[in-house]
Amino acid sequence: METDLTYLPPHLPVPEDDGACDHLSGIQIPAVQLPSTDGTKVSLRDIPGRLVIYCYPMTGPSHIPLPPGWDEIPGARGCTPQACSFRDHYQELQQLQTAVFGMSTQSPEMQRSERERIHLPFHLLSDEQRYFSEALRLPLHYVESLVLLKRVTLVFEDGYLRKYFYPVFPPDKNIDAVLAYLKATTR
């Protein structure tokens, strides 16, 4: 059975702010290199100016079943709608001179097929080894044998975290809050 991953079912449980990101304000981006969907390794610390990283649990083609109980996990469902919303507003992000990446703990191969499937104009980064998430102590979902990032969006400027959005809900509206913040703080 295929699932329409662009659709957000009604009555999804809303994630609560558990304080798991309270320590992030002002933190420097870690000096790690992450595999990108273009086949290179990206050093996020070397990206000047503004950088948005939206962290998400997982995406996948609709023929791969979601983990059991996925829709009951607060904040888990909605990765494809979130990615598509960043895709649809990519030109605005560019006009605001902001680089953007999506990030999950999925393999670069899985992310590459997803980037192609949903036609993302930006790259996805794999934190499969969890170097980035452990350095920042980002919140995680533990689902069966999977260790997945909880949904959090990070806004860095010149290598330092200036704003985070957590919890993110609904995921397809996260871009609106990110754009509002970027516009309000544009120099």
C-alpha cells in the first residue's frame, strides 16, 4: 500500500516543547563535514552569511512503509511537505541571501533519490553518523532500530546560531516562520 506523503492527516499529535533545544542559542556551528546529495562533503562552518538547516526525521518514497505508529509520534509526520515548502520558497530564501539545506540521519543515497523525487533545488545533508546532531545535542526520535532527528530548524549567521524553531508544527508552515524571521532581521 502506498502512502501519500505530501498529505498531512488531520489530528496529528502536536509536539510539545520539552526544552531539548534550550541550550542552542548562540552556539557555534560544529566543525564537521557531512555528505551532501551532490556527492561532496560540506563543511557548514565554512559557509559565510546566513544558513538555514531544517532537520527532519526521514523521507522516503511512498512504496516504503512508514514505521509502525509513525502518525502517533508527535512531530514525526510531515517531512515531505516541509521539504516541499522550502522548495517552493527557495527563490525568496535566495533573495534574502540565505543558504538552505535539509538534514536527516538517512543515508546519502536515500536522500539523493528523495531530492530527485521531489525536485529540490538545494541539497540534503546526511548526518547518518550523527556527528552534527551529537555535537549540538539535538533531540532525537528512537523508533524501532532507527535513530532519527526530531524536527528542528536552525538559523545560523556567520557560523553562530541566531534562531531555532522547535518544536516545528505543522511542518509545512515552518517556512513561513523562517521567512518572517529572516525578513525581520535582514540588515
